[in-house]
Amino acid sequence: MKLEEGKSYQFLFIKELEVGDDLFWVLLAPDEKKYLVEALHYTKYNFNAGSTYSCKVDKINCTGKIYLEPEHPVYKLEGVYSFELSRIDKIKNSFGDMESIVVVTDIFGNEAFATIPDIELDEKSQKLDLRVDRIKKGKLYLSFPEKENGVQHLSKGEQYRFHIIGIATLAINREYYKLRDDKGILHYIRLKFYNEGYNFRKGQFIWCDVVNEPESGKYYLEPEYPAYKKGQVYEFSVVREDFHYTTDGGKREVLIVSDKHGKECVLFYDQDINLENGATTIKARVLYSFKGKLFLRTLPIADILTDSLDF
């Protein structure tokens, strides 16, 4: 069986293993393969060798490496919990705006924080109800729970207009563009995916595709890729041959090319590509973009022949 990104499985915790100066747990997966999880982040989870625990496949990266996140013994994703308020801090984001954040402590005494939304917050409060949006390396990513589900009016596969109203720091070193839709609901997209070529600015209106089923705390919005339209054909510079890994653990050969911004794009092909005479460019059709990366497909033979005719 292949492990799929976003799904949880039961793993057997075999033993602890020292690798250099670091300590890891050795896990046996349902696919009979062994994986390592850094023990440092989970010392208070009280794992026992020989026991099984649920772990989520948090990510399968572009090289096929699988990252696992053991299930937290107390907090569950999308759950709302009461946290002890430690303090309120102010930080400056990439737009140069000052943000107010609340710093809280979890059940193990670890600090976590959440950006304060456009609400009046009683600074005398001792406890705050916050929503667990993500857990990574045992660290909680929190937000203030919405009074209503803010994504029910969005449909997967459709495109909507959004207003960039600022930047929100939702976790340490994780900045997000803060978007407001035409119904006044807030949404967030990771800033680091859209630095090159996008040139987003505060006050700008942009169009985004809904690429996944909308759900708070999950990735579902993809802005239009600058200067490239879906379904259109463009010329790209050849960079190298490579492999593309899918979220279900599969892989296929692809060609890495670059667009006019110098950003690398993934080019799928169904038959062998013959780059005659050391050609350094190739024409391809835009399929879609995802997290700021463009995905392409080679042209059908008929299109290539027609394009090569000299009328």
C-alpha cells in the first residue's frame, strides 16, 4: 500500500535510535517500511516501544520524502480548547504593519500564539478559547474560532475575487496574506508561495481558484499565476529532467522548465521528448498552478506539426 498525504495510519513504535547527536523513534508503517520521527518534539507524548500510535502523513515533498506527525495525546485538529493567556505581544510583518498576537501555554507548558482578529479583546482575560488549526512537530498552530463557517459559500473549481487587506503571522516565521472576499469573510494564503512574480500589495484585488474543498485551516485558494493563463500555450526554457511525486506516494518522470520570471515549472509528458539539436526551449500548455508553481503538459503531436508549418 502507498501512504497518502493528509491521511492517518497506525504505526508501530519499535525503538529509540541515536543518530549523531539526535534521538529518533523508529516506526514501522502499514506498508512494512520503516520511518524516523525526531523524538525531541514528542518527549511529553510518553510513547512506549512496542505500542502502536496514530500518525498523520503530514507531507510528501518533491523528492518523495514522507513527513509524519504523531497524533497529539490531548489536542485534536479543528477542536476548540481553553488556553492560559501568558501575554499580548506586538510584531512587525513584511508589509511593515504592526500585528497584535496573544501568547498562550498549552497543557505541557509550551508556548503557542494566535493573531488577534478584528475583535475587542479583554486584556484582563486569563483564559482564551482558541482553535487548533495545525499541529507540526508537536507545536500547536492556533486561531480565534470563527463565529460562523466562513467558507460554505465557496465551491471547489470556481473562481472568486479577493481583497488583500494585510498580512497575518499565524505561526513563528509563517506569514500569510490576509484576504477578504466579497461577503466580508477572511481567508489566508501562505506568503512564501507568492513572492516571485506576483508582487502582491496591500489594497490589491486578486482572483483565486478554489482548488480543494474549502475548510478553515486547510489550503484551498490558489491565486492566478502572473502573466500565464490556464489552457494557453507558451514557450519555456529547459532546465533538467526530474521526478514528480504525488500525494499518494506515486512518482513519474517530468521535465523541469522555467518561465519568464525564472521560476521553475513542472512539465508532464506522455511520450518521450526529443529536444533536437540541443534545443533549450519547449512549448507547452498551462494546466494549473498550485502553491505558486506552474504545471504544464507537452502539446499533442498534431499541434506541434501544425505549429511547425510555415505558411
